[in-house]
Amino acid sequence: MGPVSRLLLLVDERDRVIGRDTKRACHTGRGRRHRAFLVMIYNRKGELLLARRSPDKWLWPGIWDGTVAGHVEEGETYASAARRRVFEETGIRPRLRRTDKFAYTARWKGDGENEMCAIFTATADELRPDPKEIDRCKCEKRPRGRITPWLRIALERRT
């Protein structure tokens, strides 16, 4: 199955699974609420390791994001999906700690996000980013500027 045809878990407002649909369908138009996650990896100085989304991404290309973001696919938990994507995108296996979860919607050029997003944190100093997923990395204490909506919400909820 290609990346946009993989089945994601549709959920209600209480995060109960109510069905499955493709990644493409979940992000078309207003989107269908599905499970997602954001992993924020900090270095030993307490700086967040930001990843700029590949310019080839369908949604929010070239925008700064947390270290890794992704979706929970059929047969996965939030944690197992986060561990899988962290390794696929960065080549590392840090210990992840779940710190938050929230629902949000965001629009990008007629399509968008409608997600139940779990937040995980970890500490690591070195990444080996996959260039198909991550265009560039940088470290910042207080990320600002052009960042993804889910990262903005996660950072606001931390303070």
C-alpha cells in the first residue's frame, strides 16, 4: 500500500475508534478526524530539534515542525506509531514519554487536518534525518515563525 492509501484510524471526540479510511481521504477537504502524533525531541541544552518538512510534502511543505509527526495506522497504538516513525525519519530510537493529547483542525490550501494528536517528548543530541521526510534541522529554545499548526498548539499548551 502506498503512503496515501494506508488505513488510518478514524475517531470520535472521545478518541474512540469509529472506522478506518485512507490517508488521502482523511486529509481531503475538511478532513476526517483520525489519530496522529507529534514527537518533540530536545537536546541536552533543552532546545527543541525542529525539522523542516520536505518541499515534496502534500500539506505544509517547507514549514518547520516538531522533530517527527505522523499518523497511527491500523494495528498500531499512538506509542508504537511514534516509535516507528521516529526511527524511519531520524534513524534513532530514543525513549519516548507521552505528555499530552488534543484534538484540532487546520486548513492548507483547501485541504487540511482533523486530528486527535498525542504528544511525545524525548532527549537526544544527534539525528540521521531521511531527506525524503526532513528537508533541514535546527535547534531552538522557543520556536516561532512559520511552524505547523499542531506544533504551535503543542507549544502553547506546554506553557
